[in-house]
Amino acid sequence: MKFETVGVVGAGIMGCGVAQNLAQTGHRVILVDVLQTVLDRAIEKIEKELRFQRMFNSSAYPVNTVECIERVVKTTSYERLKNADYLIENVTEKWKIKMNVYRQLDAICPEQCVFASNTSVIPITKIASITKRPDRVLGIHFMNPVPLKNTVEVIKGYQTSDETLEKTYGLLKEMGKDYVIVNDSPGFVSNRVLMLTINEAIFLVQEQVAQPQQIDKIFKKCFGHKMGPLETADLIGLDTILYSIEALYDCFKDSKYRPCSLLQKMVYAGLHGCKNGRGFYEYD
């Protein structure tokens, strides 16, 4: 089946990327956020990224900026999602906020609508438990930047149905994505490993073992990674890293997930990385 209308909840970095990817592949997108200013910035960002792709021909899909932007409907009202075929949630990694969002979505969205959470660490089964459609809830962990990353991590919750998985595979194919399916666990595979790596790299900075540039250079030059762990942290957002590692600590009660105090201090100081211009590096 062709998914005509896809809801995207949350217009931050990941929500922007998901909305852009969907618009580029011919889908009508309903982009929802609680703040109009965030939605306006999201559209500006999508427009800028589309122009950049067109200039450098870096997209696998023909880019018509005007047509893509016209496919994205921005709104602060969840009511606009009442006819959505599929929904992808990208709100902040705080359980109380997600819980409130899903309760509202469950009451508004059509019964057949699938809920896909683009969460970093929160268990999919936990999210599904607060809806009346646990068989139609799963995780899709998109990588950043979404339009340029061709593989996602699909997480199957305890009650996720085969039909829900098949629908999801169909949408991902339409978006030009391959996938790796894993079972539900806090952090899944990617972030259970990545968040530990980033947190440990921050401990190395705190202990003055090495500077951020040195740590990232080792990962890029020695291991062939495109980005080092601290560059990756800035890209994701240090606030998101902190919320994620805290959530892993809450789930596992294991001291290895104890967040580095330097990470906490930077987030409290408003150093969130690329999203606001300063983290371990500075950005224009």
C-alpha cells in the first residue's frame, strides 16, 4: 500500500529530517509541534537542506524544493492527525512528556494508524502499554541526518504484530530505507552501545586524558569512523545524550550508565552542540 499521509510529531532535528525525507519521496506530511516558532524554523531548515542537496546533487531523489515544502503541513494541533495513515513520533526523551503525547495521539488517530517511535532509549513495549493499540506500536530509530542515512533500526515491541512490521517495511521502502530489525530493550542495539561510548569519551575529557579533537581523531583515523564520539554527541545534542544515558541508568540500575558530571554541567550551562552553536566544538 502507498502511504499518502504521514504524521510527524516533534519538529526538532530528527523530526525535520524525517519530514524532509518523506516529502522528498512524495508523501504528504503533517508536521506537529507545540510551538509555532519551532515549526517555522523546521520549514526554514528543510528548505535550506533541500537547496543544499540540489546544489550538490547529494540526494538519490529529484529535489523540487517548492513541491517538497508544499507537501509539509505544519500545525500545533494534534487534531490534524485524525486522517493519518502512519505516525512517526520524535519528541524529547522524557517519559512524562512522551506519555502525555501518546495518550493524546491514541485518542485522535485512526484505529488502523501505526505508531512508530523514533526514541533513543525508551522501551517500545513501555510506550505501547499506554495506548489501546499495542500491536500497532513499534520503534524506528532513524539516524542523523535522516535523508542521507539509508538504514534504520526497527524495534519490535512485545506485542508488535507482523502486520505492523509489514506496513513499516513498506513505508521504509517508499522512503528509500533499508532496515535491521531487533527486539525491544532499553537503548536497543545502537544507543545502548553508542551512549556508553560517548559518555566514556566525555569522562576522558573530564579526566584530561585527551582533548575532544584528539579523541575524535583516534576514532576517525584509527577506526575509519566518519565522525568521532564527541562530534557525534554535538550532532545529536548533548541534552539528548544526557536524557538518554539517564534513561538507561533508570532502566538498568547499572553504574556503568552513570552520566559523566561534565556532560551534566555542559547541558545545565546550555551547551547543547550543533542545535544551539556550542558543545565540544563551536558552530556558526
